[in-house]
Amino acid sequence: MPTFCRHNRFLANCPVCSRDQVEVVSGRRTSTAKPSSAGTTRTRGRAPARTSGGRSGTVRIRQVAREQEDGFRSALVPGVKASAAAERLAEEIAFANARLTLLATEPPGLYGELAALEDREEALWLAFLIAYLGPLDGEDPFAGVRAAHVPWASGEPPALEGVPLGPRTAHDPARGAATPAAYRAWAERAGSQQAAFAGEQAWAPERRFSRAFERLALPGLHRDARFDLLVTLGQLGLADVRAGALQLGGADDTTLAAKRIFGIADTLLLERRAADLASAGDVPLAALDLALWNWSRPPRPGADGERDRTALGAAEAESDADAYARVAAALGL
């Protein structure tokens, strides 16, 4: 499958990254190039790495683990060249679709609690905290949210110090409560959270989703958190929103997975191909968000290629067999 580098090009076509794979660990630079006859290791065409005073970082450029190519081809997913990878994509879409159905019919855990709240401002605040901190993988996916939560009406920042974070969290401990504070200011400018998410009355649900996504581009609130927040509000009936696009772009894992699967880096074409896949499989476009993210997860060490799946607080969801069958048939599996 084609691989995209940090310059948003196919790895094989990038004049920088195609030369070799470089790894920098704790300020020291190593290369996959073979040692020269003089006994030193050189990186072709590159100056030695510099380290700034006291700073050390970990930057790795490496091939992503993938299934063995076996001649599989599908016009819907031109970047996928292995049947196993296509089957795994269909499985992740089937699970993500089941999660959306569960949220809309029998929301589990804290999702169900906030959906039943009469105080809509408090419900929206809890939904924000879930998307921002991220549900945990485990028996109590909302432990971090419960630990951090303070009532919306109190005006106090959430208690974020030492709070456990989910795998899709947007919280950076170095930022403290800056992002929740920016969210509160965003809502207050509109008069309330409800008004902020509602937008104009004449807007269609897809436009309302898109506009809210744009306006939620707050410091520290990344694409995954914004998208999941709006999907959650729509599924729980807390806002009249529906995803009309995946809002791809940037270096998030969902976008990178989309580039690998659809074999293109252009955002407009990525959105079009994602919509075509969702339509062919007769699943909501929003299901592709979590599906792409889970599809991109690396294999567990020593687990014979098995990968961990993030359920985003809906571990009770069982993969939708009908959705799997539709997507698999569309892919020609």
C-alpha cells in the first residue's frame, strides 16, 4: 500500500524521505544506511544532526506494518492491496456502525446518563469532557471523565491533574485547563452551549455539523475530539447535526489512514472516496471516522498481527454483521 511521508507525499516519490529511513532518538541521529568503508555511518546528502542545548526529542520515520499483498484490488479503496487489510477495514466499519446504533438506541454508561439529564447545558458539558479526555479502554471507560468533572454551572475548570486519559484524548497536561476554558468562552459568546451548537435555524444538519466543527477549532481541541463530540451529540439527540464529510486534513491518524486506504493525499478526493465507500456499504459516513482510526492501529507485539480496538465507551457494541456483509460485498471480498 502507498505510504505518505511527513511532507504529504508518497514515500517513494519524496526526494527527502525516499532516500533512507532516519531515526532520531533522544537527540541522537542514526540511519539505516550501511557503514562506509571508513567505518563511519553516513546519511546520503545530509548534514549531521544538531542538538540544541538541553533539548532531546524522539522522532521516528518508519514503514507502517501492513498485511502481505495478495493481488486484492478494489476501486473503492485503491490504496489497499491485501485482502486481509480490506477484511479488517470491513470489520472496523461494522463495529463503528454498531456503536453509532447503540448510542442512538441504548447509550451505555455515562452516555446514557447525560442523555437523560434535563439540564441540557450540563449534558453538553459532559459530552465535551468525554470527547476531550477520551473514554478509556477497560472496565470503566468514563473513570477519567468522572474524576475531572465539575458542574457546568459552577464555572470552575475541570480537575485535570493526574486524570487518566483515553487513547483518542485531546488533553495535553502541559496546557492545563486552557482548552476547557476556551470551550467555555466559545459557548458564552453564543449565549449558551445549546445556542452555539444550534447555529442558524434554517441550516441543514450537515451544514450545522460542518459549521460547528469549524467553530470548535479551539487551541488544543484536535480533529478527532471535535468530530466525535458532534457525532455523539447527534446520536444522542442533543443537537441536530449529521456528518456530511469526515473533515479530513492534517496529520491526525484518521486522515493518515484515509490516505493509505484511498491512495491519495488530496483532501477533496479523500472526502469523495470516503463518501463513495460509505454509500456503497450503506453505512453512515460518520462510521468511517472510528473505523479508519482503529484500522490504523499497529499490531500488538507478539500477538500474531492482532490489534487493539478502541470502543470509545461502547464496548457493549457487537459488530453489525449486516453492515460487514454489505461493505465486504462492495469491496469484492
